[in-house]
Amino acid sequence: MRSIFLAVTITTAYAHLSGWPAELHPVLRACFAVLVLVLGVGLWRKREHPASSQARAIRAPRWPDYLAVGLGVLAIECLFLFFLSVVPPRAEQLAYSVEAALLPERAAARVPAAGLGDGTHATVISGNWLWDDQGKRPLPLSTNARPSNKPEVFLRPASKDDAAKLLRRRPYIRAFTLERFEDSTWSPMAMAEEKLPSDANGWVTVPQPSSRPGPVLRGEIFHSAHPGGQDVFASLQGATQAKLAQLRRVAPGILRLNPLSTPDRGYNYEVVAKTVTFTSLLEGGVLDRFLLPEEVAAHLVELPEDEGVRQALIDIVIKTQGPIESRMLALRRHLRQNYKYSLQIENKGGHDPLLNFLLHEKRGHCEFFATAGALLCRALDIPARVAYGWSGGRYFDAQNLFMFRAREAHAWTEVYLEGVGWVVFDTTPPGALANITSFAPPGEKPPLDDEGVIEYETGPAALDDTSTWTFLALGVGLGLLPLVFLILCIRKKSVILPGAASTNLLPDAPGYLARFRQACSRRGNPMPAGRTLRQQLAALARDDHPPIFANDLLDYHYATTYGDAKSSRARESALLRAIKQWS
């Protein structure tokens, strides 16, 4: 029965930690889970006391003692919750501040200028991927990233049917793409700015091949505005239309939005898209209908000039065989099976970032997988580039809304096929990052109001709901400790149990052992404090005065005191008679 009860308590604790009941705050659910586990383990460990001497308490336990123990456990639990939820980020921020003051060069290397939303770089501004002042994104030599939970982009599908289509296949929200790669840096292709005006119905058309396959997806995009007015157009991959006054194409794959008159409210616009992935073309059996373009811009199939990187790419590609789709699958499989997704890159040898990923450390974040995938495709003469945006997200069923946080920012490879356009070719290991769509528990509300304004504060004094609860846990923990101390002080004045030693919690010696000690003293071989019965009998044997009952006394004493044997009045009486005769 005790084991069954333990299994029930473990199941209940797991249910609490998994989000049941949904109406309770996660901190309270965690508290209940710990209390249930403590109760279950405590009752499971309760057994019948063995028939041996037991220590006796100097006073009888009463309800204040149990109350003090319970409140003490609750206080420690609250302080533990506070420590885990509040102290780490503040300690980390303090560590970064100290590093910036004492080791500015190392701090600068840890936080590059470009902002990568999956936490690889730290400067994420206003919900969009960023590049540096020259519009470039260098691969970092090393990094130790910590993803953020800050919400950046929201997508509200036009219908539940559109939401179901997105949930069946991982959604990709694309912000921009970069096509030129040199010196371990991605950069956009220069071009004259092109304006894409809206039609009479207020829709801007984004050119796509008329034969592009895939279901039509409609939705509404929400995101905040960049303080400098340099916002890019974010949409489901493969956008065909956007309900905006105008878009400005400043580079292939980069569309800019017009600045807002009220930037504090952010952007809100409708989009229509046909997202196409390499996997969906394979599963649909239509990949063979589309071919590689005969003429492409040279930079789309250009490999790096670095001979080491170029040779590493060629060595991987020459191992693939068969038709082009089979070779692409082999390349994707090679990256997913032989390289590890990691937000921590050491690069102790100071190698070229991509070469370190391909040959040395063999681990990196999504941008390394996307870069390697694009360049490997180019080695097969497949036009390829890198896209930046978000993937997966968190879905709120009641509001029919996807939320994409900074930790769900993602980079992937895109390849160009005739008649299809740009296709998602994601080489990052599936499930290795936080861009698998998760479902918000019932009752949880997204940080977006009815007018599409993101509800979060940017000031340093702002506290979210979780911070309020954690500081409440701190107050409860610190407030309960004096109460526990007071209860224990009051209980110290309780009446001591009759017959209980006030200075020693050890049990009284059995009668036969006390009689044996007295006999040893009479015979001139007293038994010092701290000496065991076995040691005393061994000392008597050395003095040629061992009692004839030594083995019987030793066996009986150790069997009843330290074993599971029950005491025997007959044997103790026999021992007492033998000790009396010996003394």
C-alpha cells in the first residue's frame, strides 16, 4: 500500500508540474508538487520500528512541533523558488557588467554588433533580426548564448483551417534573406531601391512564380517598430501579397516598411503567402516537375575564396551520389547526424568560424547549419541563400494566435527552383532548438491586447507577473522564518518526559549490559565510556579473565540491538545469573 501511495503522489506531482490545474499560477503548482512529494516519500518511508532499543525524546512532540517543521519547509521552498527564478538573471547581468568593466575585449567578443534572436548575439532591438551598420552579418568566432523569452512577432491566421495547416507543418516567418558570402560574413546584394505600391484594394503584390505550389495561407502580422524606422517586412515564407500602402525592395529578399506616425503602437498588417519546403515537395511527389534554373546570378552559386573552407565543402559533396534531390537529402542528413546544435561555441584554436564548424568543433547554432547548407548546395550548382526569421512559435488556441519569441528566432537555407521560387531547405537538426511549435495551456493569455499592441514594458523597474510571484515567495519565506524560530523557542520550555535524560538522547543500557559493567568494575577491569562490548570482551581475553558466557552475551546483544532479533526474557535471565556468578 505504501508503494501504491508513493506512485499516486509522484503522478500527482508530475501533473502539477505539467500544468494542472491550469487556473493555478506555475509557482503555486510547483509548491503543491513539492509538498505532495514530501508527503508521499514521508509516508512511504514509515515502517514498524524493529524490536531493539530506541532513543527517546526529551519531550513529547505536539502540534506546534509539526507546525514549525511544516512552516520551515514552506519557507525554504519559497526561498528556493525565489533563488531559481530571480537571482540567476540578475547575477548573470552583474557578471556581464563586471566583465565589461574588467575585460572589455572579451565582453566585446561575446556580444557582437549584430543581433541574433536565438540568443547567439545579444543586441535584439524591436522584434526584428538586425545586421550591423554595413548591412552585414558575420559568423561569430565564439559565443555563449542565452535565449530570451521576449515576444517579438505575432501571427493570427485568418481561420482555424489556416492555423491547422500551419500546425501540421512548422511555420516559418521570414524577415529577410542575405545572398553574398565572403570572409565568413553574409551581406545583401546592392541594388537600386524599388517601390512596390498597393493596388486599388490596398494590397501590395510580391512577385512569385505563377506555378508556385502549396496551400494559400492568410493571416495578420503584429510586431513592434524599430526606433530608427528601419523595419523590414515580416511574413510567412513565400509571401505573395501584403495589405500595406507600399513596400520598398532595397535588396533581393529584403523589403522595408514605411515608418509609422505612431511607432509606439507597432505594425499590424495582413499577409497572403505560399510557404514551400523541400520536404513538402518530396512528400507531394512533385519535386521532379521543377528544375534548377539554367541561368542564375553568379553570386548565388559562388563558394568562399578560403581554400580550407572550399575544400571542406567539396569533400562532403563528393560523397553524395544520384539525382539532385537524393544528393540534397544526403547533405541534409550529413549535417543533422554529424554536427551538434549548440548555443555555446569555444573555437579555442581561433579558426575561421565556418571551418571550425565543419572540421573542428562540429557544433553551432542555426546560422552555422544554414550557412553550411547553403554553401553545400552551391557546391552542387544549386542557387542558395540564407533566410532569417522565426520558426515554431507558441500557439494560443482560444485566441487563434501564434507568438514568436526571441528564443524562437531561426535561420535556414533557401534554394531556388524554376517554377517554384525560393524553397525552405532547413538543415538544422529537428527538435534541437526551441522552434518546434508549442501549445499554450488553457487560460494562458498572450501579451497582445485587442488592438494588436504588444503588452510588455521595457523599463528596468517593470515586473511581469512571474516576477511579482517570485518576490511574493521571497516575502513569505523571510516572514515565516522568524515565526518558526518563535515556535521552537516556546516549545523549549515544555515539560520533559519522565525518565528521559535531559542531557543525553541515547537509550538506557539493557539490564544485562548494566549488570555486566558492574561486574567488570568489581573484578578490576572497568568498561570505559565509548568502549563497545566486543572491545571489552577482547580486553578481558588479553588479561586471561574471559567469562565463559562471552560468546552468548556478544551474540545476543548484537542480534537484538543492531539486528532484527526480538528480546528474550529467558535468555536475559540466564545471562544475568551467569554474570552474577562470574562477578
